[in-house]
Amino acid sequence: MTRIFSGIKPTGHLTLGNYLGAVRRWVEVDQHGAEALFSVVDLHALTVEHDPGRVRRLSRQAATLLLAAGLDPKLCTLFVQSHVDEHARLSYLLECTATDGELRRMIQYREKSVLARAAGEGVRLSLLTYPVLMAADILAYGADEVPVGEDQTQHVELTRDLAVRFNQRYGHTFTVPRATAPKVAARVMDLQDPTSKMGKSHANGAGIVYLLDDAETVRRKIMRAVTDSGRDVEYDREGRPGVANLLDLMAAATDGNPEALAGVYQSYGALKKDTADAVVELLRPLRERHAELAADQGHVDQVLRDGAERARGVARPLVDRAYRAIGLLPAG
């Protein structure tokens, strides 16, 4: 059976972009017919300045939202990354396999380190090495597939390179994974800046629909979305990014086709209204289920404990094998 792994960082409140770009596929496709492991990758939240209490709150909130979205512990394994030591254990072995040049070529490192320096902040070493930890997240479970958004495909390519290199040097140890992505709305854009990804931690939340936004807030944000010059509703990601983003959202919320939907609308206003209605209805059951689960955090914590135990059972034998392969003396 195909094994898949994917994770989500607790660096901000989860957004519509997270849901349409990743979580919905996990729920509707990946947990069915595959051995699926999903993780709240909290160690990745430590690569930048952070508040410890907020990381803990957002980690639990993310896990609760994933359950509310429809992840079923009977069908998949849901756990918190830091609860499974094998992630950190394997990360060091892969740091000994990767090169400095490879990591410095990572687009996200280059972008984030420039921003940090411009703000007069230090750049943490973990910001450079976190793609190696991401590779450990994947390789520790022998994953065949990694569902990711477009902005993470470079990291999966690095993971593949490290797996091949390790196998060639020390004997076959790791499965070489492949990235997979949903066909529609793989990358949802900010409603106020449709050339930028809808991210969790953007300073201005006006263009971001959060999963826990109430219905009126969702409507207001979508109705105020930036469109483009002209009046024709056309699907053109390059020339008309604002309208294209709305059409992508509408298509994803209604299982439609953005090009076909463009021919239905004669005005931006009508498109915005229908998109707002569709997104509100899409998120309504998720918010209702989240409220139920948030009132029973003991259940959520038990799911995470059980998930971590199952994850350790998968990862530990493989990571132990990697330790032996690279030349480390086994413990007594």
C-alpha cells in the first residue's frame, strides 16, 4: 500500500489556502486507500522568533482543525512532530549528507534571510537547515508520496536527492518519495495581493480568510477582494490575477472549473457574491465541528498520543537502520 506523509506548521492560524491547497485533499483522497501520516510540524515553527505559549496553542488548534476538517484517526495517523524523537535523530544524519551549497540555494531560505537581515534581525541556523528536517520528516516513514503546495516542491526534490545520495553511500535505506499536488487551487493567493500566496503569518490579515473566521468576516474579506482593471470576467492568472484567484476559489469550493466559470459571470460583483456564499458554506461544517472538539480537548490530546505512538512504531526501525548504515555503534 502507498504510504504518504505531509505536515503543517503551527506558525499562524490556519487559512482557506491551507485547507484548499492541502488539508481537503488529505481528507478526501489521501487518508483513503493509502497509509497516511499527517503531522503538526511544531519544530519547524522554531526557525524564527516565536512565543513559546503561542506555538503550543497553535499546535493544539491546528490538530483540532485537522480533525474538524475530517481527518479520521481510524483511517490515518495524526501526531505532533516533536512527540516523535526520530525526526530530530534522522535530521542530523541528513545534515551529514547534505551540502552547504544545496541548502543556501533553497528559495525560501534566500527570501526569508534577506527579510530578516533587512529588519536588523539575526538569521537562525535552523532557517538554513530546516529543509533537512523536512526531509527527515518524510524519509523517517518510508513515504512514497508527499502532498505539497507549489512552494514546497523544491524541498521534496532535496529530499529525493538526499535519499538517493544516502542510499548510494551507505546501502539502500530510504524510499525515494515523489511530490503530489491537487489540480485546482493548489496555491490560493492573498485577496488583497493576488500575486502573493495566502499565508498564515502575513502582518495584514485583510486578504486572508482564516478557517475560524465567522461567516460575516469571510463575506466581507471576499467582497473587498482586489480585482483587475477592465470589466470582463476572464481566467488569466498572469494578466488578471485578482479575478483568476476568485475563480480558483469558486471552482475549489464548488468542484467546478475556473475557465468554465469565467463564462458564467458578467460582473465582478456577482462573482464575489457567489464566491463568498460558496466559501461560507464550505467552511460552515468545519467551524461547527471545531467548536465541538475544542470543548473536549482531552479527546484531541488522546488522538495525538495514540498517533505519536503509531508514528514511532513506523519510524524507529527505519531510523535505527539508518544509524547502523552510516556507521554508528548500536546501543546495547
